[in-house]
Amino acid sequence: MATKKTKAPKKTKPKHAFRNAATVSAMPRPKARAHPRAEGIDWGTRGWQLAKLGGGMLGGALACALIAREEWLPPKTVTGAAAAVGTALMVGGESDTARWLGAGMAAATGGQLLLLTVDDHAQSKPPEKAASNTAQKKPANADGLPPGALEAAYERARRRLAMTQAEDIAA
């Protein structure tokens, strides 16, 4: 079999390299910059943590108050569900923000649930116990007679006297 001849590559002259020349990979490149507003903000500081906590508290309280005011569901049910959601976010949240928002929501709605429970307990007290704690009040007319009471008593006594005198005469 015949072998095929190939041409040898043409030799090129090396280019002259400058003395201070640098390779492309060694050249400085512009650094990737973050968003201009996010530059220099540390989202993990105490102030931001408090802001996230307060946001969760405000959001949970407003949601429960709105639903209770519109009477879509019973207030205790809504508040208990919101407290459960806040606790779940606090325990199993993927990000730090979700955990702080959940902690605030659980705190606010847990407090509301406690207040609702205490309020219901205070309203369901029997009235006898509430009345026994207060001292017996003196009647308002204990100092004097109501107007016209003396004249009415005099008139009743005069009628009785007239009836007894009529019976005595008839007998």
C-alpha cells in the first residue's frame, strides 16, 4: 500500500516579546461588584435581627387582628394557627430571615392567644362569685323616703279605716 505524504507545517518566526509584557491571564480584571445598595450592609447585625423580629411580630398581629375583625374564623383558631406557623418557621426555617420572622410571629400570636384565653376565663366566671367579692351595697333610698311615699301610706291607712268602720256599722 502506498503511503500518503503530508506537508510539514511551515515554520514561523517567533514574535518579539517586550521586556515588561505580561500574559493575558496575569492582567488585572475588574472585580465583580455587588448591588450598589447592598454594598457594605451586614444583614446579620443586631439591628437587622431586631427589624426582622419586629416585622414578624407586626405581620402576625395584623393578620390575626384583621381575620378576627372580619369574623372569617374564630379568633382563637386563627391565633393558634398563626402561632403554630410562626413556631414552624422559627424551628425549621431555611434562612436566617425566615427564622427571625417566625420567632416574631410566634411571640406576637402566642401573646394574643394567651390574652384571649384569659379573657374567656374571666368572662365565664359565675356571677355569684363576682357578687360575693363586693361588699353589700346600701339601698339608695335608705336615708329618706321616696317622694310621695308618705302621702300614699296615709291614703291607704285612711281607706282601711273607712272599710273597718263600714263593717262595724253593718254588723
